[in-house]
Amino acid sequence: MCGIVAYIGDKEAYPILIKGLKRLEYRGYDSSGVALINSGELNLYKKQGKVVELENFAEGKNITSNIGIGHTRWATHGPPNDINAHPHFSNSKNLAIIHNGIIENYASLKKELILRGHKFESDTDTEVLIHLIEDIQHVAKVNLVEAVRIALNEVIGAYAIVIISKENPDLMIAAKKSSPLVIGLGKTDEYFIASDATPIVEYTKNVIYLDDEQIAVISKGQELRLIDIKNQKVTPYIQELEVQLEAIEKGGYDHFMLKEIYEQPISIKNSMRGRIDANKGIVSLGGIRDYEQKIMNANRIIIVACGTSWHAGLVAEYLFEDFTRIPVEVEYASEFRYRNPIISENDVVIAISQSGETADTLAAIKLAKEKGATIIGICNVVGSTISRETHCGSYTHAGPEIGVASTKAFTGQVTVLSLMALSIAQKKGTITDSKFRQVLVELEDIPNKVERMLKSDKQVRYIAEIFKDATNFLYLGRGYNFPVALEGALKLKEISYIHAEGYPAAEMKHGPIALIDEEMPIVVIATKHGNYEKVVSNIEEVKARSGKIIAIVTEGDTEVKAIADYVIEIPATEDALSPLLTSIPLQLLSYHIAVMRGCNVDQPRNLAKSVTVE
């Protein structure tokens, strides 16, 4: 959710922090702030609004420093304002902290600290944590590192924190639990800390991903030291970043979302690279190879995910049941662990997350592991927590996704899940060789068809202009394209703030049809495969009530064209692969409507990219 960036070294910290915060702004943009140590003073500057507001506020102030911490906030406790913005001071103002996560027992801790004379300025849980650390430091008469360790044993919840001290100006302490934190190793005595790799990649490729309940102690002139909250020494594991700097820039596009929509021919190809050879009839996912037998013998597959990833999971339900004949259940990760689910050692759980850090999905993974299930991860970020907490899995390799509304991550997830279902089906013998090869040939050609699909942008923009002022949308689909209807509605809600609902087309007459009138745009996915005749009947039902039909049809279609008000064509493909094409015009439609309505496409209100709190 929130974005953390910190620097200690020989360079000027402030420019690094500001640039890092701008790159992390997709994680939260309610407010931002920095804390810097200079000449024995701990200076704190923070401001409600975007990072540019902070820049303007700090102009002309004392920002010269070689050590600093920065934060961009997505509000959880307390409204977005200057006071609740991070960083936060301790009671004496000798310590400053930035925090991503939620301290669940902050209220009881705050009550005790108030009784001991602490005065709080903000409504945040974060301020309680730094007060607690300082209180322990003084009462127990221990050094700052030990005080942090003791405090983290007392708090309940999730955290990624970085702390600096006026009294120890060459010291920086970082720790994490359930919220991501990565440490970049620069030149000698130079370290970068961030919520993800985007602020770091410009300076170094060598990083350490902190594991849960680990504390990093960084001092100038000394090697980084890692301990856990039980005070056990940990050996750092250094990895090399795969992210390229140009991948996190707009590259000439007006918005990251538009860039990421247009990257899908490449991102889908990268999701398949080295994993498929249609000519030889080969699908190989090395990340799950050791667990293929377990998947084939599974009593059922449980898919856990949130938001767009949940919609990819719904597509996977059709794929796995169709091809592998293994029963599949798709669960909202946020509900999964709270209903006492029945899980056995013969179950396989697939956890899907773009960031690999989604708190609800991680909680579902933990529960399923405790029950003995085999856990497979599908995520996009190398080194993320889900990639480390699962038994096996596959990266989507879609590249960094900066736009809050997910686009290429969705198609990357569906691509990998398609490969996985096909691979298991072939080995299990539940798909004929001819069908297997037919689908593989089509899958290899999907990037080319997406490239063609993107040429419909002019037509989509024309439709967007007509319906940009609508107050409600209805999205209808059947079979493989029912999840796409849900995803299309979500995209429109996320970035244009228009109310939209996705429905199975046949369910429309069981309630939603009451909403239809001449003002209601209805987006219908009506491709040639997948109950085409039934969908045509559903369109006729809408037309009889004067609804405005926007139809996604297969190239060459004449029947739907004759009755729809507006049509967007997609290339013909296998029904099972159609979501990889039908989702594209819906992404473009949402994008253009949002732009025309003057919405902030990349940073829609109230949303953050990586949801690391429950």
C-alpha cells in the first residue's frame, strides 16, 4: 500500500528520496514526507497530496543530508492530512519512522503510553510504534536496535519500517513482517531501502529481500547486519534484480496504463517464453515440475486471489476443469480464512497475485500450508513474499506494472494458467493430442492477435466518447468470458468512477434486466464460440428494452452486427483463449472513458497498487 524509500551513504539523500517517492506513488498518494539528519538536527517535512506538493513545501529548507527516509501514504488510520503523513517523530523527536502496514493492537499500546506521559500528534498507528520503541529504550535502558527488537515482539499486525535517530546519525534500522521491504547494496557504505525495486534499480542490481520478522541494522563504515526478532543472527542472501530502468518509465505514453495495455503482445510472449513449442507439442513449466504429480493426483484445486487476480482465477477454473478434469474452487482470499475452510493434504492451492505481496492472499497461503495443502504461486515480482512462501510456482514475467488498474498482469496470469492447465492435461491424458496441439498453436499466435486487436483503438475511443457520461454500465459474458465481463466492469469502476456490474449473460433476466432502459449501455462479449446462440438471444432481450448494445464479436460476424448498436471485432481464436483477446478492448474502453472524464488514470482515488494490509 504505502511506499517506503530510504538512503544512507555519501550521496545527497533528498534527490534520491524524492525520485524514489515518485516511482512509488502508485502504492499510495494521499500524502508524502521525508526525514533527514543534518548537523545534529532531525528535520521532518511532510505534506498532504502528491509528491510534487512535498517538493514545493521543502523548497528552500534544510534538505542537505547523507541519510534520510521517505514515505508516500495510502491512509488506513486517520484521514489524509499533513499531520497524519509519514514520517512520524517519537515523543522526544529524537527518532523518526516510516511504516507500511497496520499495527492492530495500537489502541491498547497508545492507552498505556499516554498513561506514561506520551503525547501524540497524529491519529496513526505508526506514531504509536515509534513512541513504544523510544519508551522501551529509556525504561529498559537498551540501545535502539534492541528497543526495536523488543517492540516488534509486542506489536500485532503487519509492518515494514525504517527508523533513523538524531542521536545515532550514522545508523538506520529496517524491519518487516507481511509487508515488503528490499535493501539495495550500492557502493561501499551505501544502502537503498524501498518497498519494491523501482526506486533502487537506477543505482544497483544487488538486493536483499527481507523475510518476515527480520531486522536490518545498517551503519556507515560497517557491513549490513541481519537479525530476527528473537535476536538470532541471519546470513543475508543477495539477489540480482531483473528489472530494467526503462521498464518503469512511461516511454512516451500519456499514462502508464496505456503503455501497459500496449505492452501486452510482448508481455504475453514473455509469459510463454521458453515454456512452449507448438511445433514439437511441448509445454514445460520448470517452476512446477517437481509437483506435477501432486497436481495430477489432487482431489481438487483451490484458487485464492483478490481483485483482477481473482478474475484470472475464474478463467483458470474453466481451463483446469475443461482440460484436466480436476474440480476447481475459486475463493476470495479475503474471505477464505475467515470461514473455516475444509482443506486436506490432497488439495492443491494456487495463489495468484501481481505483486506477490497481497496480504489477504498471503494469509490464505499460511492457512492452507498449516492444513498440509500444496501451494503454487503465480506472481509477477521476482523475490516477492509469495514466491518465497509457496512450494513452487511460476512467474508471469509481464514486467513492472505501475498503473494501479491491472492490465498486462491479468493477461500474463491467464497465459501462465493456460500453460499450466495444458501441461497437466497432457501428462494426465485428459486432452487429445490433436486438441492439445491445436490450442498450443493458437496460444503461440495470441501475441500477434493482440497486436491486431490494439488497432481497434480508434473505434473504442469513438464508443468511449458516446458513453463517457453514462452513470451505469452492465457487462455480460458467458463461459470463459463471464470472468472477462467482471474484469471489464471492475476496470471501468476503478478508473472512471462509473458504476458498473458484470453478470453471466443468462442471469441478466433474473434481476438486472429491470435496470435496462434507453440510457443504459450494455457491453456484451459475443464471440463465435461459447454459447453464441444463447448470447444472441440475450442481446435480443436487451434490445427489446431499448438498451444500448456494445458488442465484442469475432471478425466476420454478421448476426450480432445486425442488432448491436456498436461493435468491436476481435480475431478468431480458441474459446479457452478468448479472454486474452476480449479483455483488451474493455481495458481500452475504460482507459478512454476515464481520460475523457478527467480522471487520474494511473492513480485512481482511494486505491493503491499493492494491497499489503488486510
